[in-house]
Amino acid sequence: MNLWATAIVVLLAALAGLVALNWATFNAMTTLSLGVTEVQAPLGLLLLGAIGLVSLLFMGYILLQQATQMVELRRMSKDLQTQRGLADQAEASRFTEMRGFFEAEMRRLETQADAGRRELAERLAQLQQQWQTKLDESTRTLSAYVGEVDDKLDRLHPPPRG
């Protein structure tokens, strides 16, 4: 039990004890004025009944407030579940979209890498061809120089006839 419930139980027990100890006084007849007329009634019992009626009204009000709070809590819980479901769907959608983006980006990078490899292979083939051309040209030039040197040596020192 919480503090409020304990306080209410203690107060009701004290009121019940007060009524029990003073029952004769509560039942004593008194002249009461109702404004237009006067009546004979036990004032203690009337006040006790009024306290009981007010207590019942407050209890009914508290029960109504609790029922309203429970209905509101249930409605909010359903709304929260709906929002959570929407958030989960949006998150799943973002993951799907991100996966599609990454796959497209990977395909683009693979295509770009393949194009780069082909370009590199073509460039290497072109460089190899140029290198081969230069090598052939250098070989021919060297052969020509060797031929000239050989001719000059032959002119300077003719080969013996024999």
C-alpha cells in the first residue's frame, strides 16, 4: 500500500473508533433548521452520512480518473506500437535502399576497374610496341654502325688473299 492509501485507512479507522466511542452522542436528537422549517434529527448521524456520501463521491471520482487514465494509456500504447512498426518499416526500407546503393556502387566500381585494366593493358601493349620499334631501330642503327666500322677496317687493312 502506498502512503495515501495508508493515510485513508488510518483516518477511516479513527473515524470508526470515534463513532463507536460516542455512539450515544451521535444518536442524540437535535433541532435542525432547514431554512423554511425546523426538524428533529440526530446531527451526528447526518454529518456521518454526509462524510460517507462525500467519501463515496471522491472514490467514484478516483475510479473514474483511473479508468480514464487506463484507457488513455492503452490508446497511447497502441499508438506507440503503430509508430514503432512504422519506424521499423522505415528502417528496413533504408537498409534495403542502402544495400541497393552499395550494390550499384560496387558494380560501378567494378566496371570502372575493368575499364582501367583494359586501358592499362592497351597502354602497356602500345608501350611494348613502341619499345619494340625503338629496339628494332636501335638494332638497325647499331648494325649500320658496325657495318661502317667493318668497311673502314676492311679498307684500312684489306683481308689477305689466299
